Amino acid sequence: MPITLAALTVARSDFGRMEALYQALNTSGRYRLSLAAGAGHHDPGLGRTLIDVERSGLPLDYILPVVDGDNAEQSAAVLGGVAKWLEQRRPDALMLLGDRFEMLSAAQAATLTRVPVIHIGGGHLTLGAIDERVRHALSKLSALHLVASKACADRVAALHEDPATIFITGAPELDVLVGATVMSREAFCAEVGLEAARSFLLVTIHPETNISKQGNEWFAREAACALFSLPQQILITAPCADPGNEPFLALCKDLPRRRNDCRYIPNLGLRKYVAALHHAVAMLGNSSSGIIEAASAGLPVVNIGERQAMRDRANNVIDCAFDSAAIVQAVAAATDQTFVQQSRTVVNPYGDGKFVEKAIEIFDQLNWPLRVSKPWCISQATAHFRS
């Protein structure tokens, strides 16, 4: 009888990272995938990315209802909806990626319905965001941990999680970059409306979730001032659905009206995003993609503010404050040829792009059904932080 693995996707960010694993499980024969989607996927301002999930061909088993309300109301809806879904389906485990508050609600639902949680992406440090606390809370509610690096494994173990349940797999988002067919610069620029002969910056700026609404408004103004003055073309994508994203979403819409060489595309999709990572002169913003994926593409990155504070990174990243002058100066440094050449040779600390292969190998070794209580047995569990 197939092992049923449930999963929740709440935004473009987690679905893009996990789709390769979902597809592999769905065609494996040994596993049956049951997928739920909703939350940020419903947001038309962010591209209504539920369409991407529907077009994937994956078994979309449950769609969370649209909820108008703040994050607390959204969280409550996810908790209630996922709990009912898990009670009906009774999967063998629920896979959750990352650190969004909706994922924490889903983990609570799994805990209450006694469904084991497989947490992917624990152990990162991002001291400048609420994600830091959510991520560690998710780890404490999980039975199995697939982490991106040895440093991440150490941090999960420091939460008193059993080392036999912690596996180093690398970051899932790297799989799509390794061996991907990259569209030509000319074809990519034609699709997004940029001039192929000119350099462009790939920009994604999310709100900082540990500061006030007024603070994010100030940061958006500083970012706008810098973006209006930079000499490169701009390709900007939508911020995530975190609280405080309104001024950054407004910036995305206003910038193309004030710069005719700026293009706003809320969601590039996998094919174009991979091309953007390879053809941009640098990335600018505070997305985890600048810390994790960009290193595998050899792309220089200007990381703004505190959202990614203390996250391990390669030497292709320049950190700067949310200050317009500092941003302009950092972009100049990142696009200097010496730094560009340095960025092309960095080693990514988050793995080799074989996450799917390693994850399925781990699943194949487990003693199913898993137990929610800890410790539970993994067949032939041996070394500390098996990788």
C-alpha cells in the first residue's frame, strides 16, 4: 500500500522550492502525494500563484478558502482547515517547508491530529525576521528534519532534537539550478521586455517583520530613492505576503511608471527566474534567494537590511543598510569586475543540488508508519547528522 505524504503550499516561494520533490514522489509508485494549497496563493496582487499549482499536474487534494483578515485570522483559518483535511485523509506524514506563519499553523494542526511532521529547512538563522522564531517552533513540532547544512543541523540539535532524526540534504531550491537548461539572454530579455545589450538588476524586497509599519514605509522610500538613480535596468518581482508589504508592493507598481527601463513581473515562474539568476549583473534586495540560490549561479548580491541577519552566506554577498546612499554604493561594489569574478567562483554552503535524490533515499530508509512521539526508530540509524 502506498505511503501517503501530505504537503501544504502557501506561496510561490515554497512551491517553487518543493515542486521537484512533489513531482518525484507523485511518480514514484511507492508514495502517494496529497497536496493542499491556499493562503498567499490566492492573492491577486502577488500574481495569484494558485494557477501555477493547478497547472503543475500534481494531485491538488484541498484548497484552503480565501480569508479576508490579518495574519492572526489567516493563521486560524489554516489551523482549522488543515486539521479537518488531515483528519479526513489521515496521511502518514505532513511535509512542511521553511518558516512562514501559515506553516506553523499547519504544524499545530498536525500535532493536534497526531500526524507526524517532516520539516524541511530548519536551523537557519535570520535574526532580523519573525521567521526566526517560527522556524524554530516548527522544528520543535516535527518528527523528522531535512536541513540544508551542517550548521543548520547543529542548530536543530541544539533545540534538543534527536540527532538520529536530523539529515543534511542541502537546500531544495538548488535542485532547479543544477543542470537546468538556461534560456539565452536575448530570448529572456525579449520575454520580460528588457534590452539585451544593457545590464539589469534582479530586485526583490520583502518587508522586515520585526519593525513597525512606519519603519517599512521608511525603508521602501529609501529603496525607491536608490532604485530611481541606479544606472542599470531594473527587473523587480513582488514582495512576499508578510505583514508590512504594502509600501514595497506600491514601489513595484510605481517604479515602472517613473523609469521606462524598469519591468515589474510579480512572479517570474521557474524558467524565467533561473534565467534571471544567470543573466542579471547582480541581485538586490533581502530575499533568501540572494543568500541561497544566487551562489550556485555565481551571481553578486546586495543584501539590504536585517531580514537575513546572521544567515550563513558565501562570499558573493555584500550587506548594506536600508539607506539609499549605502544601497547605491553597495551596487557599485557588487558590479565591479573584481567582485563579479569572485562571485563566479564561490562554493555554495547550502549543498550540491541533489535534495530530491537525498530526501527520497531517506524516506525509503524510514520505518513506516512514523510515530509522533520522540524518539522513534529509523532503520539502521547510525552517524550523527547523516548526510
